Amino acid sequence: MINQEVNIKGKKFIYINEKLGKKAPLVILKGDNGYIMCGYLNIDAANSLGDVAVRVSGVNDIDDVLNSKVNVCTDNAKNLGIKPGDNIMDIIDRL
């Protein structure tokens, strides 16, 4: 399991990477205001809890996350101007 603090664009994030099954790992990048999650996690649950969350897919590590695009996001993420198709590096400072 990887659980470490990383600095991205001058902001601290917690990076979690845990191998769960035979293929893709669980990947989360958590900031002070919200988080990026991989396809293992449920965006509808995050939305119902009022979280600021975005989901990316096809990621295995932090580099994949940072080079991906928002697949789907919660309503509160949309309220911050985040939308599907946005590059993660363009919206990461809002999380």
C-alpha cells in the first residue's frame, strides 16, 4: 500500500494506492476541499454525501491520475467549475 503526502502545484495532497484485485489498484488523491477517485469508487455515493469529487478511469498510479481527464464529477465539483473532460492538472487546485 502507498499512502503518502505529495505536493502538486504548491498544494499538499494525500495519495493512496492499494492493490485490491488482480488488475487495477484503488487510487485516491485527496486535497483539502475534495478528491479524485478511480473507477472502484461510486460517484453517486460521493454526490449524495455532498462531496467535491471527480472520477477518473484507467489509472494505475499518480502519474496516470495527473495526466487524465475528469470522467464524471459530483454536483459540488460542478459548482466549483469542474466538468467532465477537464484535464486533471487544470482543476487540481480546486480540490
